[in-house]
Amino acid sequence: VPLEEVSIPLFFGWFLLSTVQEKVRCTSMDFLKTLDTLEAFKKHMIDFTGKTEKEVDLEQYFEAKGSLHCTTKFCNYGKAEGAKEYAMKPAVRDFYGSTSELSLTALFVTPRTVGAQVSLTEEQLLLWPGDAEKEAASIVPAAASLPVGSRAHVTLGCAQGVEPMQTGLDLLEILALKQEGQQGETVEEMELGPLTYFGEGRWLLCLREPICAPACFSSRYK
Ligand code: 2AM
């Protein structure tokens, strides 16, 4: 096997610097802690438990998945479609190892995942694979018509048995509903910003002040 194929990583992405990881985890934990005490959330608890009487502790419900990052391209060591092309892109080579600031603009929760929406800058979009949204269209059909970069997120936790890849799909689903004109139901003004319910256990908290998260563009091999 040629060396260049061997050296393609599991995935590329922006890895949050450790100080900001702590801050993001705390913000997410505080949000979950508050969310499951809200009457509005309790009203829809069945989305998470399948039973009306049961309570849910969201802090326990989600498991953290390693160090926080925003995946740009999942390469699967070169086996994923477009992996080699991505790894060879001039922008990927030029920006490899550089630090930039990710803007986390919303937190979202579904019965499957909890994550943060990332709003990419023009420069960061140079590292975004153009087909990331279209690739998701077999699962979230409306995703193909969302702006490039819509899938960008940081996975903060997954329910038992759920793979992190689900987080981006959950985000696309919420954004697709918004694009279709569904306003959702704004149930509460939280300290961090307005909280909106989109049905089927989908919650979106738009951050009044986005979290600025310095992150290093790099890759992981496992
Ligand atoms: P995530 O980006 O939602 O967290 C390693 O598995 C990383 O690659 C995880 O962070 C994961 O999800 C992401 N990932 C795994 N499979 C993927 C896929 N098929 N498409 C996009 N991202 C994927």
C-alpha cells in the first residue's frame, strides 16, 4: 500500500483547545441541568423516556465522547468517499496545524444527541467538504438545500448506543425544519438565550452571546 494512502487519518477537524473545552462542557452541563427541570421540557418528557410518568436526568442520559472537536471530513483512513481528494486539497495542507476561532452559536438536544452548532467563517469554509450536507440527504432529505457548512457542529454527548455521527444529522434536521418555515415553539427565555421546541424531542437554544472557541485544525488517527 502506498504511504500516502496509509497516512490518511480517521478524520480531519478543528480540535478545541483544552481551556475552552472545559468552558464548553460546563456550559453544556448547566444547560442540561436546567433544561430537565423546566415545565415545558417535562411536558414533552415522553420524547426521551417513552413513558409520561418517568423522569429523566439529562446529565446522566448523555455520555461524553472524547475530546471536543468539529469534524470537517470523516476519512476512515482513505476508505470514505472523497477522502483522498480532501486530504490533498491545498487549503487542507496550508491550514493544517493552524489555530482559528470557532463560533458556537447554539446548543441543541434531541433524544439521541446533544451538540453545539458551529457557524463557520468564509475562511473556515475553505476547509469544509462541499458535499457534507448532500451526503446526509439520504437520511435528512432537506439537507441538500441547506447552505454549505450547515452540518458543522461539536458533539457534546450521545445517548447510549448512539454514534457521534448522529449529532450532525440531528442538527440538519432542526435547520431543515427552520428553513421550511417552522418557527418552533419558543418556550422560555433562558439566561443563555431563547429556547425553542421543534417537536419529537428536538430542542434548540440560540446563544445570545456565541461562545468563541479557539481550535486547531488537525486530524486524528483513532
Ligand atoms: P461527530 O463529528 O458528529 O462527532 C470520529 O468518529 C469522528 O468522526 C466523530 O467525531 C464523528 O462524529 C465523525 N464521524 C464518524 N462517522 C462519520 C460519517 N460517516 N460522516 C461524518 N462524520 C462522521
